[in-house]
Amino acid sequence: MDSNSQPQPPFHETNENTPEIGGGLPVIEYWAKHTLSPEGPHLWKTLFHKSACLSCSWGTGGQKGGFTNEAGEKLQRCMKSVEAISAEIQPPVPVHFFDDHKITDLQQLSSMEADRLGRLSFPVIRRAGSDHYERISWEEIYAIATDAFQQPAERIASYSSGRGSNEAAFLLQLLLRTLGSNNLADCSDLCHAPSTTALKEMFGTNTSIVSLESLKQADCVVLAGSNSAYNHPRLMNELIKLRDKGGKVIVINPVMEIGLVKFGSPAFPIKSLIPGSDIASLYLQPIPGSDVALFVGIQKALIEQGFVQYDFLQAYTQGWEAVLEQARSLSWETITTTCGVSKAEIAAAATIIGTSKAVVFGWAMGITQHTNGVDNVYSIANTALISGQIARMGAGVMPVRGHSNVQGFGSMGVTVKLKEEIKQALEKLLGRSLSLPKGYHTRDLIEAAEAGKVDSLICVGGNIYGANPDSAQAKRALGNIDTIIYLATKPNIGHFHGLAKTHTIIIPVLNRFENPHKTTVESGNNFVRLNDEGKTHLKNADLISEVEFLTELAHRLLGDYPVEWRKLQDTRYVRQLIATTIPGYEKIATIDDTSEEFIISGRIVTEPHFKTPSGKAKMLTTPLPNLALPQPQDFDIDDRANSLVLALMTGRSYSQHNTVVYKIDDQYRGMPHRHCILMNRRDAEKIGLAEHDLVTVQGDADKLENVEVIYGAVREGAALMFYPEVNVIFKARTETRCGTPAYKRVPVVVYGK
């Protein structure tokens, strides 16, 4: 497209299986199928339980009721929530299952097949040299675990996911740090660590500075690198309401996701469900990894259109002159060539931002999972500051996080970058310094384990094997660890591939709505929800809560230092510790008595004062990335003439949560199964491919064969395949400032038979 042409709709090639809207009647059909099935009564009971949704961190549920958000709005449950609950109320894995199936058999299971084995209801162990898991007693578990975590502090580690509670997270980090280890890897290292890194430097915060209340006052949302129609459907309700009142939504995504064009929400059954609601006012499809160039282009257009808020920049920011100079000095040709978006489209985005009264900038892993993910976030925040769209109601920056309590784990100190205030509070509790070694984030942990530097690992939820790039390396690395303890509600592929050298233990734990004690979680918009107690449906099950296991292990390792660990099995006392340790969490001390859920203090920014040393926002220039792809001859293939190098994005399907797959197809992208590659028709035709042809997709670690070509609305030069299956083909190329892998720009070569 000529750089001076008017904005045109992006190339939108669909296939015969692509629906006209996202959401809509298929969601209702899914609800009906599950809620009218034999599991229906239990499903409905759980939906109304006063606990937070198990799915994304956009969040709903808690003390206002299972269908209600913090604003008191009803009908705030989505299909992903039902999928997650349905998986948790499965029958137990049969008692003799592990006796009847060898490890090699279990390694043939897909993610969906592993999840559908049922709920774990008794602990098992795989011993060195054994080809089976076998049942194990609790006394032996504690004996093995105690020995494992008495190893030198630098050789013990943890990994965690947002499935657990704030209380479990706090206990996990307190245990590890009391033992002298800072090796607190977390799933957030693989997703929003660039957001945390950038926001901390620019604003002195690690989280969104926008609340739900503030978002409701916006008249424009810029949504970059996030397919919220798939992964955060409740956010779509806010976008629908914004459009209904005349607001604008700018979507930035290399793939045109149908749900971001038009979405049918069950929350608005008459006006939205069947006809669908328009979402994107402007849809930009940049080259994967080129977001810095696109946002610098928007900054350049803001300058040219006279929308720069110089008074705001001078009063409340530092470093702004260099950022504006970078935007001025870069030519339009350089910008448009780098990002693949026309000058006219970029100018249209700037006009919307500049003429809107209040703009919220949101983003997800399409922005962060790059080797320059931190710069991507800088560039978004710079754009917000230049336009003055920050630090007031309705305006600001908002990372859109994935798992329901992933942000809570970070708040509780499950991170290698511990806040100074938390460090000082823990030092007071321990009565000694906590100047510990740097610690391993997730990628460092895999590298250290491969080098033989890790003896013991405890995984509180998650799937460290499945979530990492280069599956062969992850398997080797985990196989070098003497003891791995997995705390999980259900089996996953990591339990069968991520086997330790000596002891691999799977401990079955209670989920959020089954715990015998109250717990809390934190939404991506800094709202703390209280979960009521519950009971499991599993009869005669040998389950434990994460809190009980962690406190008992800590007691056996540490006695009553620095706290009475067994007393903390009453989570009321954990919350009292949290209140005196975690900034902004003071209200959690009385939540048992008041049941009052709350927004964490000091995080929502509605006035232009920031938690930086100067009190001003720190702006930083953002170098344009080098997006050169290798040539076919750089790959070890025979037929280079009929091959094509593409920038592959890894992604989740509609019916998927993290590495857990609930359904093999993706109806919204027209992908009938998970062994597909979504390609632009023009790219396929360059090498003589037709839709449904079978190809080989090869990265720098391995290749996948007989992959079906599916035409889709992905820009030329890019493609999409499903995570975690595709992780096997590429090595980890990481953002050096935080260790996040570049899942959203993987150089691959595609060739037919």
C-alpha cells in the first residue's frame, strides 16, 4: 500500500469454516450442552460459589457472587470459565490407572488427553529407572521433600503459576527465601515480565495503573497484541459498552481475529448475542515484532497533527525530548517499511488517540513475547505520555494479563526481582539480611538445570515443561534435577515428560473452590477477591491444600523459624503476615471479619505523580528492531527453491487455557485440529501450496511434518501455529532484560512434500 494512500481494510482471507462473528450462539450452545448434562448441577453450584473465576485475570466472582464483577455487574461469566470448571469437576483418575500405563504410554498423550484423564486424587511417585508412577505415602513424600530441600540454597528452586492463591504464593516465597534461595521462577517470566520491567522503570509500578472503574470512563481503547475475544471475553463487554456510547477501539494484531472485528456477547442477549457488536474501529496488522516502529510512527503522526501535550511532558515526565526527537528524525519510509502499516493508517490511529478525551492502552503477549518486548512496552507508554492520555480517570496503561492470579503471585514476592519494601519487611521478620544471589527466572532455571546446577524443584501449579520453548531442552534440563515435586489438580504433559533424575512426585491438591480455608486472589486490575471455603466432589480422595503442604514442609525443614508454620495452616494468619509485608495489601488483615474485597492501594494512578525517584514518568527511546529473517539456505533442508521463510507466531486456540487444551479445533480461525499452520493465501501460493496441503514446518531446534495449511487473515510473511505443541521446533531467543522468550516471532521455513 502506498504510504500516502487512505486507510484500507487489511487483507482478510478467510476459509469456508470461519464464522462471521466471535462468541455468539456457539457460546450458548456450549453452556447448554454442559449445564444440561449430568455434570450440570455440580457445574451450576460451582458457578455460584463465592470464589474468583479460575480462568483469566480479567476476573469475576468472589464475595459479590460467582457471576458478578467488582462493579456489581451481573452475567460476567464466560465460556472459558465454564471450560475451566468442567475440567476441575471431572471424576478421579482411576485407582489402578498408573499401574496399568507405562511412562512411555503416557508420553504419547496430547495436552487435551492428559487433562481428560480426570482429577488427581492420590499422590504418586516415579522413581529412578522405573517405567511407572506408583502410589506413595505422605510420610515418604515428606521424607523425600525434606531431604531434597536441605540441599544448598543455590541448588533448590520453585516454579509456579497463577492457579494458586495469594496465601500459597506468600508461603512459597517465604519458605524459599528463609532457606536462602532466590530461585523463584514463575510462569509470568514467560509472558508479562517485559511489562513488569518496563512499567517499573517508567512509572515505579509493576501492574496496570487503570482500574475497571477508570476503564469505564475511557472513550478509546488501544488493544495491542491481545486476542481478548479468545482469552479475556469479559473485557469484550467493556469494549462493547465503549462502542455503544460512541467510543473507538484500535486493534493492533498481525492476525485479523474475527472476535476483535465483531463479537456477540451473552451479557447483552438482544443487542449483541446474535447480530454481534462491532469492536474494532480501526484494525492495524503490523509485521510481527515491529510494534516499536508502529508506535513511534503514531508518535510521529501525533507530532505532525499537533496533538503533543507539551505542558504535560514538561511538568510530569523526564526524557521526553529524546523520545520526540527520535520520532521526528525517523523517516516515514523507514517506519512504514519496518512495520508494514501505511502512513495513512498510522495517521488515522493518531487522529483517534489525539481527538479522544480519555484513552486506555492495553496489551498482552503479542507485545511482550519478543526479544525487544521491553522496548515494545516503552513505546506504548511513551505514546500515552506524549498524548497526555495517562494519570487521570479513563486514561492510562493496562497490561492485559492471562492466568487468574498470575499478578497475585508477583505481588506476594514470587519473583527474582523483589521489591525493596518487601525485602525490608522480610528481613525484619527473619532477623537477618536477605541480600541473596540474583536467582533464576524460568529460562535461567532451565539453563541452570541443563548445566546440572539444580538439585530440587517444587512446582506449585503450571507446566514448566510444556510452557518452555525447545521441548527437547526442557526435557533434558528437568531430567538433570534429582527431585521434582509437582502440586497439581489434574495431570498434564509436563508430568510425563518433565521427569526428574531420581524422584518425580505428583501431589494432588484442592482447587480454588474446594479449599477448606478462605483464600484470596488478585485480578489484573489490582482488585483482591476473597474465596469462600468449599468441599471436593471426589470421594475417599487423598488430597491436600497447597497451604497445608507448604506449611508442613516448612515446619519439618525450619521448625518454628521465622514463624509458627503449622499455625499458618489457618490462612487468616497468612493474611495478617501479608498485610504487614506487601505494600497496598493492608486491608487484607481484616478481610476475614469484614469480607470486604478491595483495590490495592497506591496502584491506580489518576493524578500525574509517579513512584519514581523524581516523581515523574521516565521516558525512554526505543530502537527499531532488526527484523531480518534467515534465508532458506540457513536451514538444513534439501529443496530450497520450493520453500518459504516466515515469521511464525505461537498462539492459543479458542478452547484453551495456558497449556491446557479443551478442544482440538479452533472454529473462529477455521482450523479443524491442532496440527495446522494458519497462512496468508498469497504466501502459500508463492511456493505452490493450496489450502489443506501438508507441509513441513522447521525451526532452529526441530521440525513438524504433515502440518495442514489453513488460509487465514494473517498478514503476508507471518503465520500462526498452536502452543504448546509447536514449542518443540524452536530454541529460546529471549528478551535479555527479563528472560521472556520470543514466542511471537519465530523464524521458520515452510516447504511441501
